Amino acid sequence: MKIGQPSSALNTQALNQLNKNDQQLASGKRVNSAADDAAALQIIERLTAQQNGFTQASRNAYDGISYAQVSESALGNVNDAVSRIRELSIQAGNGALNDSDRQALQEEVSQLQEEISSTLEQANFAGKPLFDGQNVAFQIGADANQTNTLKAPNSDFLSAINSIDISTQAGVESALQISDDAAQLVNEQRSQLGAFENALSSNIRNLSQQNENIAASQSRIEDADYARIVSERTANDILSQASIALRGQANQNAASILGLISN
């Protein structure tokens, strides 16, 4: 029986290599466990974590863009209402109008004031108020301290807008000044939101490029070389068959020797 042991060990080794080759071919990966390459596996796991971080950071950045877009849209509606109030204020300055005419104009202004208040008070993103004056930070990188903070738009101009009264000609000049100040503040905030959106869009492009580079590096370490593995499998298969043949021959020789001894 000792004669057959070397070929048995050889066959076991060949079968183990065949199983490993089959696993690599099935998974498409060179490294499927720590036994394949412990050092490479650690690198792969770190790269995977980094890729996941980049992916989530991109999602955060997209949410930041959506947040800014919703805010900007609300401010756009406010700006339209402020512009209309200004137009009505100029109209109220027409000396040909009487108090009744101006009161009719003020009624429209009051409706616009309510619309502005409602927009600023109710606007939200996923339940979070947009105009509460609270800055919002978005994690836009895979590592600590990689954030971009949006200086939240506010409604500081609302009380001044609500004070506009053009029911008399005396209130026209004040209404025009308040409207101009409010429009300037709204447009400044819209510009800040636009700049924030552009910054996040640029960041998303950078994250995508980094993710591609990391994926390429991981692929070089982890992915299976099919041509090499198929070649190895063929060699291991031949080795396994040869081992089986050798063991069979060894067993025959052992049987012959035992037969001669028994005779």
C-alpha cells in the first residue's frame, strides 16, 4: 500500500487545484477566499469599501442637488409674486386712481402676500423645512470631513413684504423699496443655490472618475485570468488522470508481488 501513497497525494493535490480552478472560472474571480491570496483579499475588501463610499457619496450629492432645486423653484415662485407686487405698486402710484381703485389693487397684493407666506412656510424636502434658516451639510466624499454645506435660504424679507400697503398713494414709495430689497435678496439666494448645484455636479463627476479608477484597480487584483486558469485546469486534469493511472499501475504491481509471495 505504501507504493500507492505518493500517487494518491498527488491526485488529491490535483483535485484540489481542479476545484479551485472551477471555482475561479464559475465566479470570474481569482481571489474567492483568504486561502487564495490573503493579502490580495484585504486590499480587495478595502477597495470595495471605498467604492461603496463613493457610491453613497454620489447619492448624497444628488440629494443635495434635488434639495437646492426644490428651494430654487420655491424662490422662483416668490420672485414672480414680488415682481407682481412691484408692478401693482407702480400702478397704485397713478394719480388718476381713486381710493377704491387702490383698494382693489391692495386686495391682489394681499393675495400675493399670502401666496409668498404659504410658499416659504410650507416648502420642504422630504419633510424638512427649506426656509428655516438652518444650514444643511451633505457628506459628498468617502472619508471624514468631506462635506459641502449649503447656506440655507431664509425668509427674512417676509415681514417687510407683508407690511406693504398700497391702498393709499402714500404707501407706494415704501412698497417699491421693499419689493426691490426683497427681489435682490431672493435673487442672491437663488444664485447661491445655483452655485451649490454646480459644485455638487462637479463633485459627482469626480466621484464617478475615482470610482472607475478604483474599480479598475480592484479588477486587476481580483478578476480571474481565464486563459491562464483554463490552461492550469487542463494541466491539473492531466495530472489527476496521470495520478490515477499511476496508482492503478502501482496497485497491479503490488498485487503481482503478493501473488508471487503467496505462491
